[in-house]
Amino acid sequence: MISTERMAAVDANAAALGVPRKQLMESSGNAVAREVRAVADSGAEVALLCGRGNNGGDAFVAARFLSAYDATVHLLGRPESIRSDIARENWAALDAAEIPTETVTDSADLSLGDPDVVVDAMLGTGVTGALREPERTAARLANESDATVVAVDVPSGIDADTGEPTGAGGGSDGRADAGRRVEADRVVTFHDEKPGLGALDAAVTVADIGIPAAAERYTGPGDLLALGRDPDSHKGENGEVLVVGGGPYTGAPSLAARAALRAGADLVRVACPETVAREVQGYSADLIVRGLPGGRLGPAHVDRVAELAADNDVVVFGPGLGDDDATLEFVREFLAGYDGRAVVDADALRAVPEVDTDATLVCTPHQGELVGMGGETAADPDERAALVRAFAADLGHTLLVKGAVDVISDGDGDAVRLNRTGNPGMTVGGTGDVLAGTVGALAAVTDPFRAAAIGAYVNGRAGDAAATARGNGLVATDLPDRLPEAMRDE
């Protein structure tokens, strides 16, 4: 099963791997044509109801593979409003191939005749709201016909993730109700089944259209589609992050905090010992620094840090804390009483396996720290992925294990992602602190597993951009300012 949102990411990742969207559309259209051939003999009449997106583009392609049939393409809308270049190209190919087409701008003008098969390619996955005209009339005509109805990816008017209608609609006259959604006999969906299709009274065919497994297994630019910023949002609505660290070190909490800001958090606060607070503040005027008594954090600070944490969406815990016994006891006591979301890094990782906590954690160890936590590692990325998944399941938390190939898992089923952005120059100290801050900002606005996967991807891209400029002489302070560009989808 794959959600519609995840499918959009995988599709984009496939394009980044060198599988053109046009090639995927060709494969999808061929799969639709195969389904038509399975339900009707040569010479049968086929009406293809096509929207102006890529769902319609799939049907444009299908029409070319149905030369032995009496096929007519009904475009719901004007050709100039077709939304993607590849769909427009395939529409133009229909005219060049002399395949019958009809443009429908007024639902009153739509007539299907008496087809043997209706192909529903009006609206694809990700569409919300009730059907509008002319799609509503088209759905009613398809439902009232005696034809076998074949839907492309999902029946129009149905949410592919839930199987429920996409919007309220219909009245007491029956005819309006008949146009709320397409009642498909068959559905041809692509790459993997969508969660809501099993709830339909329809035969579902999953077509392999050539998306490589790597598009789903590895992070890629498609993962960035999950990020968005509401243009009407206000300060704080895009995440508030508290970085808890410092004492023996000042650079680490500052790097994590600056990375959280550059990764999109609206507000970033740093809780650190008062002896280093001025120095931490000096790294950036954008930070809000809260100095705590003393030179190291210890059990006496738990209540105050818990109070600060309650006012933030995520805590980034560990950068520059050190491994003093009192500090590790502070970590244990804080986590034991905390029930929010936190990214745990550096020396604080040692306390995680020892603590029973209601917190939702993302742990970001390198392989040595993973072993220190009680996990196992391996040279082969696939073997390491299996070991990380098993350990994440044991811990009950999300793991992002850093390496030449990062491994991300929350231990849930087969949910493992690999990331291969980054370069050898990133072995320099401090890049892990940048990663922790980046993941912290993302965890404020999305789920922990996704935050870890995207964080690994964009941190590596920022490092790659820095390496282009600096080679292996890059330093951690080169990375934060490159994060905004790294987070733009390609």
C-alpha cells in the first residue's frame, strides 16, 4: 500500500533518478489500454473521459494503444488549459494520429452514445471536494450507461486514501446523486495499491509502470513535496524549537539552533549554562538564549528546562552537553518526565535506552554511538538497514543513523529509508549538530520519521553545496546558510 502523498514523492524521485515522467505516462496509458482489451473485443466502442491533468494524459496515451477499437477521447475543458507539458504533448499526438477527439466545455453538450467501455480519467489522486461540472454530468452518464467502467488510478470523486467520496454532493432527485462519483467496475492503479481502493466494489489491477525500487527506498527531491508554508501563517505556526545543550562546548548548540532557523522554524531558543550564554548569543542575533545557573547542566535544572520545553514544539537535546555524570542524570530525569517531541543527539544518546519515557524521540547517532546505545551495525547498507529497523522497534523511537549512507527507521514494519546525499568532507565536527537542528525544525511541522528522512536528505545536499565551494575543507558553519536552497524541490 502507498498513500497518494507518498506516491507523488516516489513519482518525483523516479524522475530525479532518470526515469522521465513522459516515460511513466506512456507505461500508465499502455496499462489502461491492456485493461480495456481485457474486457472488450476489438471493434468495441470506447469512450475515454479525460481531465486536464496527468490522469487525463494517461488516457490520451491509452487511446493510441486502442487502434483496433472505436475509441473517442472526450476532453473535459479546453485544450489550452491542459496542465502539464507531457499531457499537452500526448493530446497533440492524438490529432496527429487522427484519433477522434471531442472538447467538452458545456456539460449539456456531452454525449457518450452507447459505448461498451467507459474509461474514467477525469480526476486522479489527491483531488478534494465534490465533483463539479462537466465532470459531474460525465460521472452520471458513465454510471447510467451499460458500459464497463474502467477508472484510471482511482474513480473520480473517490478519495484514494480512504475510499470515501471526496465531497458532499447530490440532492433528492437521484440524477445529482448519480454524479457524486464514478462507480467503476475496474480500477487500474499504478506502482502500488492505494489504501482506499480495497473498500470499493471494483476489481483493482496494480500496474508496474517502471518506477525503480530506489525511488521509494532512497530519499530524493520528491520528499520535499511534503513541506509547505501557509502564506497566511503567523509567527510560531511554522515551529518553535528549544535547543538544550552547551557547557563544555558552545559551538554545538549554536550550530543546531542556527540550522533549525534555516530549516524553517519560526523561533529557536537555546537553554544553556549561564557561563556560556553570552558566547552562544554571540553566534547569532536571531537566537533567544536562556542562561541557566552554573557551568554544566545537571539534575537541578530539570524543572526549569521542562518549563521551557512546554512552550516549544520540539526539543533538540544534547549538542555540546558533555558526558559528565550529573549531566547524564539530568538527561535521564528530563526524558523520564517529558511527553513531547525531541531530537536526541551526541552524549545524550547514551541515556535513551535506560529511560522509560512517554516522549516521541528521534535519535541521531553515528554508527559508533549506535553501538554504544546497544544497537548493531554492518558495512552493507541493506544489512545495516535491517539492523537499524530492528533496534528502532526495540527502542520504540525513530533512528537516523549517520554514515556514508544514512539509515532512517521508526521500526514500523518495512519502513526504512536510506539517504545517500553528503560527502566525505562532512566528517568534520559539527555537521551532526547541524543535522540535529534541521531535524528538530522539521519535526515541529511533520511526523518524526519523515522529519528524519528529509532532514538527512537536505543536510547532505547542504553539505554537497558546501563541498562544491570548499572541497573537503568545508566546515560545519558552511552548512546552515545553504539549507534554504537545499530544501527547495528540484
